[in-house]
Amino acid sequence: MEQSYYRYHLFFCVNKRADGGKCCGDGPAVEYRDYAKQRVKELGEAIDGNVRVNTAGCMNRCGEGPVLVIYPEAVWYRYGSRADIDEIISSHLCNGQVVERLRIG
């Protein structure tokens, strides 16, 4: 099987609900997505393979958010700080280790 161009895809939910209901976009989801993009770029070759950080609409995990999912492993994370983003990037992307304390089922 041919390997994908990207080793990892990170999808950050940045959705804002029109009805005012709880959603990932209530907080700094866009800021953290942008921060992740910056950190991935800075780390460059410290990450094995190409990484793409994407924006996603609602992923129906609003009560657990803000959330991101990393493919191809389909590992879901909640996060609340830049330190959480740093830990996800260094552990998961650089070292292949899931951050269990931030993982959601």
C-alpha cells in the first residue's frame, strides 16, 4: 500500500453554533490551531513525515471540547492550553506516544 503524502493530519474543530449552544469555537480553538501550525513548522524534521494542520467544522464532540483528532490513528484529544498542544505535538507527532491524559474515547 502506498503511504500518504502526510504522515499526520490534525483536525481542529473551530465550529461556532448559530443557536448559541456549547461548541469548540467558544474558546481560543482558532488560536490553538494557529499555534499548532506554527509549532509543527518550527519543529520541521523533528517530526517523522509531513504534517498537515487543518480546520474542521463541527465533529459532534462539543461536550468534550475543544477537540482535535489526529489521523491516520484516529486519536481524539481535548486540550485547554498551549502546553497541552505542545505535549500532543512532542509526544504524539515526534515520539509516536498517545497523550492518555488528554485522550477522549
